[in-house]
Amino acid sequence: MLLLALAAVTPGARAADDPVLGLKVAYLYNFTHFITWPEDAIGSHFRITVLGDPAMATALQALEQTDRQVQGRHIRISTAAGDAVGSQILFIGAGATGQLPALLEATAARPVLLVADTPGLARRGVAINFFLRRDILGEGQRLRFKINPDNLNGRRLSVSAQLYDVAEIVR
Amino acid sequence: MARTRSIRTRLLLALLTMTLLTLAVSTLLSAALDLRLMRASALRDLEILAAVVGENCTSALVFDSPDTAARHLATLAAERQVQRAELLDAAGRRFALWQQPAGGPAAGPAVAVRHELHLDGAPLGAIVLQARLGELHRQVLHYLWLSALLALATLVVALLVALRLQRRIAAPLSSLAETARQVSAQQDLSLRMPPHGRVAELDDLIDAFNSMLAGLESREGRIQQQAAALHTANTKLRALAVDLSLLEQSEKARLAEQLHDSPMQKLALALLQLENGLAEPDAEGRQLTDSGLTLLREAIGELRTLQFELSPPVLAQSGLPAALQWLAKRMGERAGLPIAVHLPAAGEGIDLSRTQSVTLFQCARELVYNLVKHAEASRGRIELTWDAARVALEVADDGVGFAHTMDTTAASATPHPGQPAPVSSPAAGGFGLYSIRERVALLDGRLRIHTGPHGTRVSIHLPRDSGAGSTT
């Protein structure tokens, strides 16, 4: 299941080399199936901006090569901080956690989904934060994520209850 | 042998059987159809349930959360018919499983539904629900119970309807039977059954019954008329027998008178003269003897004439035409009256029975006798004609006629318009014409008399096939 999902959304060689990275790309894309952005907030493309994680940015750029669309728009990946405000998803990698206050301020009240993979950021303004959890039955780890509903308030994002079902809710 | 049942019982049995059969068939068909519909409905519900639960498990499959999937599958515990739920990933491997705890309903047929899950057009997995339709069977059982109650209620209604219907049909039939019994007991064919007015077939039956009575009544009327006619004929025959007896007496009297007036007188005088002549053997005695012998010869001749008149040998030997010629010549010579005889040309033979010949001769003799004795005619005529259907005898004269005109057949006698009633008895018209009429009537013939101051013409017509017997 994990490999299949990975193969479906991350054909790039780097994602294949790093299963967790591939899962993060897949999950990031799959979030778009359970979250709806206001139409007036989306331009000609569905923009994902990746800051502080070049590997993630590279892996996500594979999505641009596919015909996958979100709400009728093709996906565009950006790594420029200036594109953060106009993006629909802003992934804040470990290398950009220092910019978090400024990014929060810049994107406040805007329909931007803030995603990170650094522990503790869900309590610091990020809406979804990836983490790894040991599988109880298996020997490996499972990629999980936390959702802080408070950090979604005011952003005009419609989040499916199914996303909350599989997430760990934090406040 | 078929058992005899009343129409009430047959109607009741027929209605109840028909109702029961209808109910049974309709209940079975309805139950089968409902079972099928309910099964289809239960399967559709299961498919909807699988779709809903499966869709809820979409995020669990997408984000690899079997715990979440198991939690969603566990919500099926409220659905008692669902025994097992299994979530499969896109490769067909089990992702999550849930089973109904022990103690749940295990009755009813097992069914399974599978719902495929997709995400963004790509296969994501599937959910398989296995269930038992015991609930469905309970519902069918309830349905059958309700149907049985409905059938019972319908039977009660059918029974009431049957009782009412049998009253409507059986009562008129019983009334019809009672009327038939009354007709038989009272011998009264004028009874009629009033129309029923509500059941057409019963009205047809009653009409047919009444028509039958009317026919019987009409036939009885005809029988009574025929019996009356037979009684009249018997009375007439009895009167005829009396009349014929009187006629016979009259004929005997006339014969006695004729014997007394001439042959007997001559025989007595001849006897006296022969006795006296034989007693005196002289010339005077011889003269008396010769005179007696002459008287004896005359008496013998008169007796022969009388015998011929009664039954001329020529009738038996030469037939009716020759007998009529002999009669005309004999009676004409005696009365000094020319009586012509007209017969068909020689060679046209006639084939009459002895009864016809004798009857026609006796009638002719009677008519000629009347002609000679009463008509005061200067001449007479006898004419005999025949064809294939009939033979006709006519005796006519130019005399003074008599007071009656008669036209009669074997069955009736009809007076001519303006004329007195026909002679119908010896007392009314004498034995002559009465005797002729009766004789002709016995042979189904017809007697017609035309008389007036310038003459009388009496004609007799007999059918050729009347009076079976020997021929002349």
C-alpha cells in the first residue's frame, strides 16, 4: 500500500530512495482530496511552495510532470519565499523553521495550508505536522501527522472529517 | 355415483373453494414477490452501507491507518444482519477486519456485497460485507401471519357473501320447484312463476318453465276440444245407429207394404182360385186354375222385380253403369217416365269398390224412387262421371222440386244462403234423403241438392279411395 501510493505520486528517483520522503509527498498531495480551497484564492495553478527542504521540493516537482490537478488546476512547485503568500500549500522544512513567525504573519487569515515535519510546530501555528510512529504490530515506523484545528481557523479552508479521523488532533 | 348435494351447499363450496384458491395463490405469489423485493431491498441496503462505510474508510486507506479503518468497520455492530466486514487495499490484501460479536443473529441465507473504492479515479481498495438475512425472514413470517389473518377475514366475508348469494339463487329455484309441485298436485296448468328480476339466467329458467306450462295448457285445451269433438262424434254415431235402425224398420215396412199390396194379395187370390179350381174338375174349375196360375206367375214376377230392386244381379255381374241403365229402364217403364242415362264413352272403365258401387246404386235407386213418386216430373236423367280423384252421380228431373236445398259433406252440412236448414234427420226430411246423406258421409263423400219449382238436381261426389272393399 505504501509503496503503491509512493509509486503513484512520486516517480522521481529520490523519492524511491527515501520511502519517508515519498510518503510525505504522497500525503501532501492526498491532503488536497480532503481539503477544499476557496475558488477565488486559487490562481491559474495550484501552487505548493517548499521552503527549507530542497529534497522535498525536488520530489514534489515530479507532480508537475503529471496530469494531476487540484480543483481543476495543474500543480506548480515553488521554492521562493516570496511565493509563500500566494501558495495554497506552504511546506516549511526543517531549514525554514526560523522563518515561521514571519511566514505565519504573512499568511495570516489567508487560505494557505501550512505543513511541516518538525516536531512541535503544530503547537506553533502550523496546521499539519508530520511525525513518525513505531508500528505496534510491525517493526517499522508509520508516517503520521498531527492537525491543529485552531491553526486552520480563519483561513477559509474546508477540511474533511475523514482527515481528522486519521490524524492526531492537537491544540 | 355422484353424491347429491343441494344447490346451496354447492354454491357455498364453490365460493369458498374459489376464495381459498384465490387467496392461497395470491398470498403465495405476493409472498414470493415480496420476498424477492425485500431481498433486493436488503441487498441494496447492504450495498449502500458498504458504500458509506467504505467511503468513510477512504482516508484510512490513503493515509495508512488500519486502526481508523477498524474503528469505522466497528460501527457496523449496530447493523445486526452484518456478520463480517473486511477492508481490502488496492492489491486485494486485507487492510482491516471486523466481525460481529457472538450472539448476533445467525439465521437466514448468507449474502455478501463488495464495494470498490477509488481515489482520484484510481483503485484504492474494496470493502466486503457478509450478512445473513434473518431479519428478512422474520419480516416474511410476519407478512405470512398477516396474510393468514387477512385470509381468515376474507373467508368470513366470502362466507357471508356466499350465504347471501345462495339465498338469491336457491330461493327462486325452491320457489320454482314448489310451483311445479302445485301444478302437479292441483292439476292446474294456469299457475305461473313471477320473474325473479335480478339474475338473468333464473329469469330465463322461469320464462322457459312458464312457456312449458303455457304449452301444456294449450295442448290440454286442444285435447279437451278433441275429446269434446270425439264425444260429439260418438253421440252422433249413437244417433246414427238409432236412425239406421229406424231406417231399417222403415225399409222393412216399405218392403212389407209392397209385399202386402201386390205379391201377397196375388198369392192369396191365386191360392183361393187354385183351391177352388182343383176342387171343381170342370171348365169353370179349369178356368179358376188357369187364373190362379196366372196370378201365381205375376206374383213371382213381382217378387223377382222386388228382389232386383233390392239388389239387382246386374250390379254384381256387369257393374254400376249397367245397373244404372237397368234401374232407369225399369223405373221409367213402370212410371211411364223417360229417364235418360249419361255415361262416359265406352272403354273408359271404372274401378270402384263394391261398397262404392252398392252405395251409389242404392242412392240412385232412392233418388229415382223419389223422382217417380214425388217429383211430378215429365222426364228424368241419371249421369255418372268419374276421374282419377272422384266419382260423381247426379240424378235430375224437371219436376216441382221440394222444400229443401242441401249441400253436405261427410263432416258438415251447410244450408245455402236464404234457404232453410238442411234435412238432418228422418223426422225432418224423410228417410230417403237422410239415408243418402248418411251413406255418403260414411264414405267421406259430398251430397249437394238443388231444387226449385222447375226441377231438382241431386249430385253425389265420392273420393275414389273411399270405402275399401271388393271391386265390381
